[in-house]
Amino acid sequence: MSIVARTHESVDQRIVHRIRGLGRGALFVPSSFLDLGSRRAVDVALHRLVKKGVIRRLAHGLYDYPKSDPSLGQMSPSIDAIAKALASKDRLRLQPAGAYAANLLRLSEQVPMKAVFLTDGASRRIKVGRREIILKRTTPRNMATAGRTSGLVIQALRYLGRAHVSSERIAHLRQLLTDKDRKELLADFRLAPAWMHPFLRAIAGDERQA
């Protein structure tokens, strides 16, 4: 066996050891293993592990160590886990939007097959099984609340529309949000469209007009 082959085998084994330490369901990218070998050696090792069925390639540069169910077979990772892995891989900020934002806040029981995230990076689509993650590049104003509960609320209300922000939904959000969340909402509400201001104040427990 050549020295190159032995080096690749060693990288394979070290990567497998680390992946197994992460446990089933873990997501990772090639840069997760650059301390174990060169980028080329890591890429070749991951390619071989995919062919062997040890790991699964979800999208370009994104892999997982899949969980299996006796009845359903290999299970897909959650949208949230995929989004976090993408954000880490490409150093992006992501903000859930649309139906996915509403679902996260339990304002809708519908689990969307297409999850939309606003981003400060490039727009793209990532297909994972039957699900699709859509990254939409947006303005700095929309990203100002990224990663904050206030951003999630603003995007969920934008999806619902003014006519569908009912008193029941406001009461639900008031109960769901913590005191810290409500203070954050008051601090950030001017980053939302003007029509939302009275609703956001009501959710935060401040009934004054915007």
C-alpha cells in the first residue's frame, strides 16, 4: 500500500471516529475535519464514506450521520439543524420567515415543506429529501433582528397579514414570550412595518399607540 493510500486511510478512520463521537443525527461540513488532514484528503474521505453508506450527503458540502427508524428507514434532519449547519458553513446570518416563522411560534399548525430564511448571504435553494430550504437575500433592515425573538415575531406577522392578526393570536404570543422577549420586542418594534406597531405593543403588554 502506498504512503498516499495509508494517509487517506488514516484520515478516513479519524473522521469516522469523530463522527461516531458526535452521535447519530449529527450534521457536519468538510471544514469540521481540517485538523485531521488537508482539504483534498478530507473531501476524498467523505466521498468514500458516502459511497460506503456510513454518512449521507445532504447538499453540496453538507453531510449527516443519519438516524434510522425501524419502520421509516433513514430519517431527515430537522430544518433548524440544517439551517444552523448552513449558517456555520458559510458564515451567514439567517432569519426564519414566512410560514416557517409562523409555525415556530405555533401560530400555524402547518409544517411547510418549503422553509424560507432571510439571509445576508446569497439567495439559494437546498433540497433535502422532500423538504426544501430557501435562502432569500434581504435588506440590512430585515436582518437587524436576525436571531432574535423579535425578528421571528415580525416575520410571522408579516406572513399572516394585518387582517389575520387576531386578538387570540396576540394573547397566544403574550403568553408564549418571556419578559425578556417582550422587552426586546419593544426595543425593536420600529424596525417593523408601521401597521404592525400597535400589534407588537399589545404583544409586549404596552397598549400605547405607535
